[in-house]
Amino acid sequence: MAVLGTAGHVDHGKTTLVHALTGVDTDRLPEEKRRGITIELGFAPMEVVDRDGRTRTVAIVDVPGHERFVGTMVAGAQGVDVALLVVAADAGVMPQTREHLLVLAGLGVETLLVAITRADLADAETRALCQIDVEEALSRTPWPKAPVLVVSARTGEGLEALRAAIATATSTVDVRARRDRPARLAIDRAFAPRGQGVVVTGTLVAGQVAVGDELALLPGDTRVRVRGLHQHGQAVPKVVATGRVAVALSGVDLADLHRGETLAKPGTMAIGRAFDAVLTRARGGRPFGRRARIAFHLGTEEATGRLVPIAPIDSDELRTTMAGGETWLVRAVFTRPTTFAAGDRVVVRADGPLASVGTTLGSLVVLRTNPGRLVGGRARYAARLRALLDPSELARAELEIDQSGLLGLSPPELALRLPARHVAKELANKLASAEVRSGTGLRWVGAEARARAEAALLAHVTRYHTTHPDDEGVPLAVALSGVPANAAAGLAEATLERAVAEGRLAREGDRIRAAGFTARARADDPKALAMAAAFAEAGLAPPTMTELARTLGLEIPRARALGLALAGASRLVHVQGDLWFDAAALEELRGRVVALLEQKGTMSTGEFKDLVGASRKYVVPLAEWLDARKVTLRVGDVRKLRGR
């Protein structure tokens, strides 16, 4: 359902025109009846007929025109798809007419219609002068070619043409993109009708809400439940953006509800005291700086604070005063927590001393909901913000992820930083290379942060090797602690896996070592002692070094290095190939061989096999080892002592 909002100077006939179009008197307060002006927002449904003959409903929001109630007008203009500017034919363009145009432009309203009302009170010349006045005012706005229709609510002149123009303008409103976003409703009224609990009204600007849904009441982040929905006086099970809606709530008292608060899907909007934005100054406005008091209109909320200049968008010059017509990168700072999301449009108006100068100073578009520090690096920070002006959603997402550092961003956190306020599946697929998954869910970490994490991990492993040269590797838990503790959950594990896969680290069980690192072997190493004991127990029928390495949970190079250390300590002897023997067992064998040959003079291979008491696997290498040690000499098929 499209939403049409009125705008225009006080007493130019907005409410009368709405009544003529809809039959609804939107002035509901006694004071409004008595004074003849609109003070609060009014609402009415309007039936329009499209060219194909189908009837549909347009929601009309009637706003006050008096300068004292511009804040209420801004609240009513939030979520408007089409604006209807009302200008009295007998009065022409007035100050609030121009201010309302500034507000509508600041809120990004795309379509504008103009109704020159009270035509029955003006002659042809006066009407023509009013038309010229309107065209001149529109020439400095985003709608220089907006349709202008002359009407009279009293005589009915031009009303059918206006109805047709409204039908045409609202028929082109595409609300599909809004419907796909998380639910969001800015509260403009809260009351407690007898027997119905607490009810709030507002324009559902995004998403959809159904009876039974849980919503967050922001900025307090109170969870409430939808107990009923009404649209144009009818109870409905579900409402879809955009449109006016009344929501009955449970879980909250009327005293805790205020106009300006927001109902939204939990976790989809930021709550804070500052954001970075693009400020578009109103042309002709007086320059102002960071000390100026500002009124911010966010949704239906009016917050106070100040604007901190960062840099003009079209210049690298760092100034502190923002002149009319300029476009700036700024930081909005509030006196209390407020609710906002990336891409939001915010009207900024004078507050305090500037208020006498007047009115609307310009408008903001929220760039970053998580502003970084400005101290000492304003020029660099301005460059980063300029990069966020890239219209590509993927480019914005990658930049936000990169700037989030080691912590990265979860899908909901990234969604808060994107103007669309959601992360589509297509975008998630494009960000697959930045994924880090853990037991706590998915996060995206940028390439620069992942490189920092890997550099920290490799440096940590290298330092461990330096201080523990005898260790076969770094214990897994110790290695993972090399990635800073403020990193995203799962980043350390993902970094380790990537470094192993790409050959910069090696992993053996729960031990990690740098590529090419070999631990310094020591004979008193616990693994070396276990190896020596195993060979001593095996005697002259030991396992191969490969078999023993597997038993002891060692890499083969490490096992051989430990074997060499034991050999250096005269504990082991490398006989041949993969065969190692206990040194004492070999010395005992040498003694028996010498004794046998001294007694008999010669020794056959069979006699040597009986002496060893092991298979041929060991007999031949041991016989050749004795020959090489110059203990024995082979003569034909027998051996004798060398030198005898």
C-alpha cells in the first residue's frame, strides 16, 4: 500500500482537501477544531481507481503546516512514498511551503504532486501568479517538473483530476524491496483503548508484521509481542510495508511508550549516540560549525546534539564550518541513545540560538552506524568514508568487513551497516572467501585481517621454536593462542588450516611446526629415552626406526634425529638402512663372536645365526656390520677374526 503525505504552509487547506478526497476529517483534537489548524498528525484511507479499473487504497498522512509544528510534520513525512504539496491560490508560496520542500527533499521523497487549492477564492490572474510562484519554488528542488493541479475543495473543481493524478503517481511505487527488509515501524502515537491493552500507530516502512510476532521496542530494546493488528479500521492477521497500521502490544505498559520510539525486528537496527553520515546543506543557509546545537529528526523521533565536520566530500580541505549548499562528511553526536540504520535519511534543523536563523539546515544519509575514532587521523578517516559512497552493495560490504578488523562481522552486524539493511544470499555467496565459521556461527573477516592473523600465528610458532628448540613442535592450543584474543571466533583455527594447506606450517597430531623446522635432538629427551628403552628391551631383534617412530608418535625425521643423538651418547648404533640396535646388546654380541672364533678359529653363517638367535633379517646386516667394524673377516663361506 502506498503512503501519500500532505505538506504546505499553515491554513492553506490541506485538511479540507483531504476531507474532500476521502470524506474523513483528520482534525480529531478539540483544539484543532477550535483553532482551525492541524496540530497532530491525521490519517485517512483513500480509494483510487487505476487505469485497468482496479480499486486500491492509498494511506494519507495529513501533517501540520504551522512553523511551531515542523517537527510533527517531519515525523509524519517519514515513510511517505508520494508527497502532495498544498499551496493556496490566494496566498502563494509561503515560508513553510519552502521549508516543507526542504524536508521532503531531505527525506528522499521521489514523487511530488502540487495542488493549488482555494481556486474559488482567486481570479484567473491570481491563479496564474500562484502557478508562476510554485514553478519558481520547484525549480530549486528535485521535482522541477512536478504536476501542478488547480483545485477547490468547496466547489469540487479539479478534484477528479487530482484523484487521477494520485492514482497514477502511487501506481508506480515499488514497495517490493521494502517488503524484503526487516520489519520497522516508527511510532507516532501510543494510547490504551478500553479493553484492548496498549496500541501504537505508525507507518510500516519496511518488512511485514503478523499477529504473534516478537518485536524490539527501541532504543530501550524491550521485547514485546504483537497481539493484534488494525489497518484502516479493520482487524488483519498481517500487514506488509508500506502502509499505516495500528499495533496492539503485550509486554509493555503505556507509561513506557513514547512517540519517536521504533518497533523493529530484533537485532536489525543500531542503538547508539553517534553515526557517520553525508550532510547535504540547504542552499542559502547560514554557515555553522561543530558547536551549533542541532535537532535531528530520525523516524518520528526528535533528538538533540551536534554535527562534527570531518571533511567536504568534494575537497580534501579540513575545515570546521559548513556553508550552505555544500556536501560534507560529518559525525552526528547525540545527547542520548537513538535508533538508526545505514542508509537512513535524517532531517537536521536548527536548535537553540540557530533556531531564529531558521529551520531546516539540511539532511543526512547515514553511512556508518559504528563510527571509528577521529583523533589523529581525520584525513585518513575521511578517505575511508568516501569509499563508502560506492553504490555497489558488494563494495560497501567488503569495505565494512575490512574495517571491522580481526573481529569481523556477523550477518546481522553487516546488515546494520548496509543501506538495504539486509544481506541477500547472492551477496553472502560473493563474500564466501571471507567466511570464518565456528560453533558460534558465521562471521566475515577481511583479507587484511586474515593476513595479520596468519603473520601473528607464524611469528608465534617461530618464537616457540627459538625458545624450545628440542620440542618436536608447538602444542596445538599454544599455537592457536598466537592469533590475538580479540579475533573472531574460529579465525585462529581457520588461519592454521590455511597455513598448513599452503605449506607454511606442518601438523602432526596435536603438534604444529614451521615448514622446514627440525627440532634439536637430545639424548635426554623423553622421547629419546623411550626409544632407548625400546631398543634395549628388543635386544638383537629390534623394530625398524620407522616402526618405532609410529609407536612413539614421532615423525620419521624426528625419530632419526633422536636416534643420532642416542648414538652420540653411545646408547644406540646405526647398523644399516632402517636398522638400529642397542649399543650394549651389540657389544655383548661382539664379545661372544670373538670368544667363539678364538676357540674354533672359524664361524659359519649358520653358527652365527644360532649365536644371534634372530632371523636372517638381522643376521646378514649384523655380520656385515662386524666385518665393517674389522672384528671379522669373511673368507669364502666362513668368517675368522681379522688379523688372525
